Amino acid sequence: MSPPYKALTLTPSQNQETRKLPENALIISLLRSSVTMPLKKLHAAILCSPGVGHLVPVLLLGRRLVTHHNLRVTILAVTTTITPTAQSQLLTPLTADIHLPVIQIPAADISSVVSPDAKVVTNICVMMRETIPTIRNTISSMDPLPDVLVGDIFSTESWVIADELRMPKYVFVTGNAWFTGLLTYSPVLDKEVIGQYVDQTEPFEIPGCKPVRPVEVVDPMLDRDDEDYRVYLELTVGVTLADGMLINTWEKLEPQSLDALRYNEILHSVIKNKPVYTVGPITKNFKPVGLKSQVIEWLDKQPERSVIYVSFGSGGTISAEQITELAWGLEMSQQRFVWVVRPPAGHVKDGSFFKFGHSGDPNGEYDYLPEGFVNRTQKMGLVVPSWASQVEILNHASVGGFLTHCGWNSTLESISSGVPMIAWALYAEQRMNATMLTEELKVALRPEVLSRKKVVAREEVEKMVRGLMEGEEGKAMTENVKRLKEDAEEAMNENGSSYISTCKFIEDCWSRIQRSI
């Protein structure tokens, strides 16, 4: 059987010409001149676990593959709830203008399988495992069948389906490369480290990567005696069984971690010598359409770069005490703000993880805010219940700062908008993200105390907000993030590193498909 593509080859004349071309231009030239178009479009099925923070980058990756790489893509979204509000706010804007079908697969009922107090990672992994029969039936009934399966890090138990159908399988890491290093190296640390990770005094060495301090480890590593840790270790092994990795980052942002994953002898062997592709930053592109929202109308009246946007993402929640301190800190700072608020959730940091859309009091009573706060700050601030169009807000000229939970989606959206941050990490790998933003990239401030351990006092909130919006440090961070924004745009351009890396991923798909025939 003849292959559906032609392998990349150099002719003698091309050998001469390549010496005159920069590296990126060379690869693009070869891709255009030496690779015959496949006889059919590559059909990729992208499997996504529950959670808005997982679904958004999967939708954006699918959209990118359709619009820029001429692939046929089907999104398989395992969901807990997709409300009409979520449909209009999330799915429709990303799929309405292109052929990007989204098949919603209801997550299996796991109430009899996990305990009521099971943590998020355990819940997601068990949901995905118990939903495998439905996922298998869904994929098997697709016409045409997919050529390749891509899954997020919680989808790895579905690799068995790809193996049954003789499809290549790739893991899509929606976080960054440093996190990927810790994720894949965790089984080794499990054997090397004695006792609780958080009780250690020295950073954990990840071969070739920046070390990870005990306070920065991901949530499942906080308690090795919890079921969540065992489930996490199983997940990390599944990630390394993929045929390759797609990571939502770009070459200039994380050269050290990417080099380690690709070339460090120890770490590369841990991921079983699989290829690593950078495909980011995958973020929403802002295009103003229709009527302006109340938030945008308010922002239109504010001076340039004078407003700090405050949001803890789609899943983040804070305690009643922390809401009070944050409110007083914003008021004391005397800086303009837009604050997306949710009702308090005790000491649970990810209390909205499986929810999406508006919740709380739509009439704006906000009885969990300090008495009189909304009235006292109505000229300098705007309080929004539960959800707002984040990318539109971050791209507005009046926004000059972002107090964020450091989820990787929000982090990339802020960088792509050229907005510096206050890094207020809550859960998952967000403490690692906060360290990267503050210590390495120098585009964010962070609280002196960990919000996981103590309440951040109003005085510290005031100091951080003033420092970001008025201080010299904030001005330097604004310049730094503008440079990162330019690097991000360059990576996603047709000659950019992430565009080229995605082309290599597609070529690898065809190569593996041919070898399996």
C-alpha cells in the first residue's frame, strides 16, 4: 500500500540553498517543497477530561489544527455539566465559524466508586476510567474513524482504545514544560524521597530542569498518604506511554526545561525517548463582536492601564476571611479594579472546578463582601458575579494589571495581552507557575505568605496592588511582559517555532500511521 504522504528529503540543489536560510525558514521551505500533500486530511480525535481549564485549551488546539494546518478534528469532551450558558460562552464562539465538531460524552456516575471527600485529581481520573466504554463506543462509531488520538494528561487510560484501533496516541500537556518535567519524574522521586515531600528541606532535583522547592509541589504530592497521590502516580506513568508530547509552551519561554525533556539522558529516558512538540501559547484571540458588555462599557471610561483585573479562574475559590481581606486591600489601594467574585468555599481552593457560568447572586447583593464595600468603591471599582470575558478584559487598553490564581490558561492570556500580574496561586501546579512568573520571567509580584497556609492580609494586598499599578517594579514588569508577548506572537506565526513544531508533529503522525499499516 502506498503511503499517504511523501517523506521529507533533500535534493542536491536544496542542500546548496539551505546554507543560505535561517533555521526556521529552512524547515518551512522544506515542508513546502518536499512534502507532497496527503491524499486525505489527517483526522485527529482530541479527548478532554472534565473541567473548563482542560476544555478551553483542547478546543483552541483543535481550532488551530483546523485553521492553520488543514486537519480534520473532532473534540471528545467528557463533561459533568454543560449548561446553555456554558454553551454560549465557551463552545459556540470557538466552533461556530469552522468545522470543529464537539461530541459531549457524559461522565460516568462515580458516586459509588469514590468517597465523597475525594480530591479533584482522583475524581477526574476515576471519571475518565469509568467512562472508557462510552469513549470506546463513541470513537468506534465515528465515520470516518480518526487517524490519531490526542488526550490530555487525565485521558491516558484511554490509550488502550488507540492501541486497539492501531492509532498513534499523543498526550497534550495543557501546562508548561517545567511542570511536565516534575510530572514525568514523579515516579522516580517517589522512590528517592523518604517521608512527606512538604517536610523536606532541600529542593527536588529534576534532571536538567530548575529544581522544585517542597512548597511548590503539585497538590497530589502534598500528602503521600492520600489516595490522590496514588492516583497521581498512575497518571504520571500513563503520560510517558504516549507516542509523543504536545506542550502548551514555546521554545523561547522555557529553553532549559524543553532541552531537558528532549536531550537530558535521564529525563528523556523517563519519557521513553518520545518526541516533545511545543504548540503554544494556545490562547483565545480577541475580536470585538456585537454589543459591549457592562464591564467593557465601564472600562471604556477609565484611563489607560489604570485598572487591575482580579479573577481566580474557572475553578478557583477563596475563603470568606480571605475575601474580606482582599476587598479591604483593594479599597485601601485606591486603585481602579474589576473583580470577578464567587461566594466563599471554606478552605477549598478548587471549589468551582466542575462548574461553569454564572452562580451566586445575580442581583449583586454580595452579602459575603464587607458591609458597604460595593457602595464605597462604586466610583473606582466594578464587582462582577462569577464570570467575565477574560480575554476581552485583558486586551482592553485601560487594564494594566491582573491579580490571578496562576492557572496556565490565565497566565498565557495575560502574557499574550501584555499585562503584568500578581501571582496568587491556589491549587494544582499553580505554585510552580507563580515561581516561574516572579523569579524567572519577572513579570509578576506574589504574596510573601502562601495563600494555602495563611490568609494574605489586607495590608499586603494593598502593597502588591500599588506596587504593580504605580511602582517602578510594576513598570519594569510591564516592559518584560511586552517582550514576552512579542516572543509569543513570533512563535505562533507561520515561520515561528511552535508552528514548525506542530508541522513536525503532523509529519510524525503520518510516519507512525504508515509504519502501522
